Amino acid sequence: MRKERVQLKLPHKKPNKSPKTFTIFGFEHLPSLLSALRVIVLPFLAYSFVHNYTIAAYALFLLAIGTDFLDGYLARKMILATKFGAYFDATVDFTFIIGMFSVFVTAGLYPYFLLPLILFVFAQFLITSFRSNRIYDPIGKYYGSLLYGAIGLTLLFSGPLFCDIITFSIVAVTAASLCSRLASFSHSRARMHHTSLTIGKEAQSTKGGDLI
């Protein structure tokens, strides 16, 4: 009986583009450039709002929102996400947010204490982000989205009652975010203390066993 050789044909897979490929074409800075566009848009948006160029203000705000979505999407899709890019994106977001709320506060729409409150949240975000054990904050990760939403709604509706509701919402979410971060930090400290005690007890028992 003649034995026939069976050859397995594996399907040909197209190689995925690696970060090197995008580096060669000069796309590695594209997400950061898109993030930087928000800083460029900011003065034009502020000018349009102050001078009641409503359509221009809406269009520029939508452009800013579009870059915020697109830079993260491209960084993940093109495998270009970096720690610097994440911090740069967050810094640009808060620069844009503080800039617009400064305009709103100057126009008398919001109280002045919102500005140091937002700056404080950004500062503690940066400080806690350098920790090796990340703090779990299910509310704080949406803080920037809330403020972007507040800017968009303020461009649409700028009545006193509406601005009071926005102010209360920002203060409430800020308080909830800080409470969740403090709870997470306390839980992390307690867990580390418990782990160190357990290791100490195991070390003592091992030493005692060696003496016997």
C-alpha cells in the first residue's frame, strides 16, 4: 500500500504593523499632536464664547472633544500608548478645562472656588499616579468627562439655575471621588500592614523551628 504524504497548509496571516513601522513613517507622535490641538483650540473657543459667536463655539468644542476621543483611540490601535502620552493627555485635558472654567468664572457663571477645587483634584491625581500600587477610584476616572460635559452644557445653557446645578454636581462628584480615594488608600495601607505582620510571624516561626 502506497503511503501518501499529507501536507498541512496553514493559512497565511498578514503581519500586524508593529510600533517600529509607525515610527518609520513618523506617526509615533500623532496621538500627542492631536492632544496638543486642544490647547490650540482653547483661546479661539474662549474668544467665540465671550463674543457670542455661538456656532463657532459649538464647532470648536466638538473639535476639541473629537481630538480627545481620537488621540486615545489611535494610541491603542497603533500600539503607541506610553506613560508620557497618558500624562500629557491628562495635562492637556485639565489645561483645557481650567481655561474654559476660568472664562466661565470671569463671566460670572460659576463661583471662584471651582478653579482651586479642580486644580486640587488634578494635583492629587498626579501625585497618586506615581504610586506603585494604584488607587482604585471608580468615580475619579470619569471626572474629566464630567467637566467636559459641564463645559458643553454651559455653552448650550447658561442660566443661573442651571449653573447652580452644575456647580453642585461638580462639588458632589469631587467629594465622592476624594472619599473613594481615601478609602482605597486606607485599605491598601491596612493590607500592607497585615502582609508585613504575616511575613514577620512566618519568619519567627521558621527561626524557632530551626532552633529546635
